[in-house]
Amino acid sequence: MELQKIPNGNHKMMTSEEGMFDAGECEEFLPHKTDGKKRPQFTDFEGKTSFGMSVFNLSNAIMGSGILGLAYAMSNTGIVLFLILLTCIAALSAYSVHLLLKSAGVVGIRAYEQLGKRAFGHTGKVLAAVIITVHNIGAMSSYLFIVKYELPLVIQAFLGRPTSTGEWFFNGNNLIIIVSVLIILPLALMRHLGYLGYTSGFSLTCMVFFLISVIYKKFNIPCPLETFGNHSLNATAEGDCEAKLFTINQQTAYTVPILAFAFVCHPEVLPIYTELHNPTKKRMQNIANISILGMFTMYLLTGVFGYLTFYVTVEAELLHMYSRVDPLDVLILCVRLAVLVAVTLTVPVVLFPIRRAILQLLFPEKPFHWLRHVGIAGILLFLVNLLVIFVPNIKDIFGIIGATSAPSLIFILPGLFYIRIVPIDQEPMNSRPKIQAACFSALGFLFMIMSMTFIVLDWVNGESRSGVGH
């Protein structure tokens, strides 16, 4: 703990980045400027992360493994309906960030969990922390599952092995432990999220390469698809090589939750806001808008060109389709490697809010300490590795997590926080902003009920659905 003088001449007890003090829940913004100079928005931490690095970090937090399934989602909606749904959900996600920033601006609080406490007391704080932890552990697990199943195939291809010969480096469980220890853990030990801006930028570059390859392959893969070696594909008729503008089938209802989950970034918004240089609500909202727009563009292009390559034969995992067309394709091999790098570098960004939530719950008044910082990261990675190694198929677990936590983080909690935190004398309960926030939360409950209903129906009918990944 240290005493730090702030511009109005008063003193407050300050903590480092991870240490929250209990009056901490009443971290206030600085008084109005008196000398014409810009002041940091938060009194206990002066951010140093640039606008561009913040965009990289938030974009990386939005981007998830779900991008590989967007072409499949489009095949179940048609191009026009997919565009409408994607646009609506991107706009709703940006509005959700607005609600969070407005709530944070009223009370000067820089943590999602602390907003929960201000809105609903200790119960709200615990609920927010638990939801963030569960959702981000699910996201981390989905990324490491990609590493577990894709990295052995990439190594096989590089070594020219048609099948695995049993060596330790073809074992996905061994590989995720190595990747976690050598790459993810060192990055997760960074003290501030802003330092990950460089790796986030590289991660996004890898996904741009993936997108460019998807566009390129559209003009190199014929339709109807041809069988390659022993990798048989269902040959399509000429009539199946036509894009559908609108499609309604049993899978269509899954598209809305899948797209909603693809824009989850809200636990990372306030930490990024805190570390932003010269933080203002308008500046952070611009970062969110640019990030969401960038991911909207990538999602749309990936979905369109992936769908226009395979049409009705497209599967839930787009990369598998290219390998089935030509398993020896060097470009697709490089794309697989790029996707692996992208998801690996995303894991540390997702880990930061979990550690922050745990610190808020267990050590709210403690200053920053390296032992806690390192220990929590190590324990989290250990638990996620155990989950990925010992649970052979956690599609249904991810389905439950996604159906409950994602609508809560995007819709329900931001709306409820706004209603409870913004004073009634500023905005009465019957004012348009409060009514909009209430409708927004209600929409989240609708998404949750709809998602859970389809998951239960899947269980009852014994049908195999693709998992929802962020």
C-alpha cells in the first residue's frame, strides 16, 4: 500500500493493479479539471496502454474459436438472415458495453465484480465473479481443446507422417501441457493486461491470414466437391451449389446463441478501460466499437466465403472441410498453424479477468503480491489442463456454460447494473434509457431460456449437435 497525492490535495490509500481496497468499492473519478489538463479517470491506477493496443486486446478477447463454425451457421440461416442476425447482435454488444461504461462512470468503479456489489451488495459481487470465472474457464478450455486435437495433426503433416506412430509428441495431452507451461503461463504472468497488446496483435494477424486463405480457397475448390483419396465427401449435385438467401431448419435456432457468444468480451472491457492511457468513456466506447466492427467484418467474410465454398456440405469445423478436400494442402497446413497460434495467444487475455475475479472475492483489501499473482495463474492453468485431458467430450458442459454465462455477461447483468446504479434523480425508472436497459436484460433471459431449451431437447432426442464455442 502506498500514499499517493491526487490533484485536489487530498490523499487516498492506493493499491497496485490487482489490489482492491474495500472503500474500493467506492473508487471515485477525479474532480473536475481545474488546470485544463487531462486527468486519469480512475484515482487508484494511471493507465499507460495506447488506444491501438487496447483495440488489439479487446478484439482478441472477442475473437474466439466460434469463428470456425460461422460458415456452418450461415448454411442454416442463409446469407441474408445471417447478415441480419450478425448485425443485430454486434449492435447489441456495443450497446451492452455502453451500459457497462455508463455504470462505471457513475460510481468510478473499474471492475465488473465491484459493479455487482454496488448494484446488489455482496451477493451481486459473488454472482458476477462466479459467472466470469465459469465462462472464461469454458473459453480457455475450448481453446486448449483446439490445441489438443489440431496440433498433433499439424506435427504429423510437417513430419510427413500419414498417421500417428505413437510418439509422445503426437499425444495431444502432452502437447497442451507443454504449450501451457512454455507459452501461456509466461504470458499470463504479465502484471498488466496492456503488455499483451503485442501478442494480441500477432494473434489477430494469424486470424486475418486464416480469413485471406478462406477467401482464396473459394476460387480454388470446385463444386460439386470431388473425392480425394480415402477422404470421401458426399458428392453434391449441381443444384446444391447455389447460395440460399434464407434457410429455416432445425439448426437455425442455434445460430442466435452461437453468434451472441461470439461477441462476448465484457469481462475484459473494464480491465482494458482501467489500463487505457487518458481513459474517458468516449475513448473506451470508440475502442469497443472499432473492435466489434473489426470482428463483425471478419465473422461476416469468414462465414460468407466459407459457405460459398462448400454450400450444403459445410461442417461445423471449417478447417476439417479443407483437409478432407486435400489433406496434404500446404496452405491449409499453414492456416491450421496460424489458428493454433491465435487461440494459444488468446488464452492469457481470457485468464486475466478470472484472476481478477478471484482476487476480488478472496483478497479484496490486499495489495499486489507476486506470489498470489503467479499462484492463481498456475492453479487456473492446471485445472483447465485437467479438464481438457480427462473429460473426453465436454460439448454439453460447454453448452450449459455458454447458455447461462454468455447471456448473463452480455445482456442481463449490464442492463441490471445500469438500472440499479444510475441514480433515479438522473434517470427515473420510467425514462427511456432505463426502459431500454430493462428490455435488454429481458432479452438476455429470453436467450438463456431458448438456449437451454434446445440443449435439453438435444439430450432428450439424443441428437449430436456441434458445441458452442467462444
